[in-house]
Amino acid sequence: MTIVFEPGVKGPGDMKVIWNGIQVTFMDMAEIVNQLCKNEDIIYPKPKYRGGQMLIDFMQEVYDNGEITDDICQRYRLGKYKPKALTRIS
């Protein structure tokens, strides 16, 4: 898996996310997150578990924090954060 960040055209600091050579759109992310949440709902059904809401909560914490950290990953029982090699093209 290769993730590359390239300069976008919408304004200063705009970056495109290129995943395995394909630009990822909001719609792509929505489809992926929706399917992941449905899967979590099946594996960890409510009310006993949090299901897909746990993924949403994780994503919100990452957004609020500005990065993925070991602390956040451990809180969601994801182990230590092992960042993939990301490429930023400027």
C-alpha cells in the first residue's frame, strides 16, 4: 500500500491524497467508513458493544488530536501505532 500526498489546486496548503496511484475523494472515504461501520456493527453489536460508533469515536479523537498516537490506539485496543511510510510531494 502506498499513500502519497501531492499539492492540490484549491488553495494554499491543499493536499491531494493518492492511494496506490488513485486520488481518494470524500465520496470514496464515505463509502469506506460506512462499510467499516456496518462491519463493526455486525462483529460488535449494540447494545453490548459500541459497533461502528467506536470507529467514529476513534476518528474524532484522531481529528481532535491532530495525529494518531500510541495513547489513542491503546485506548481503542489497536496496539502501538506503526506509521506506514507516507510520501509528501511538495
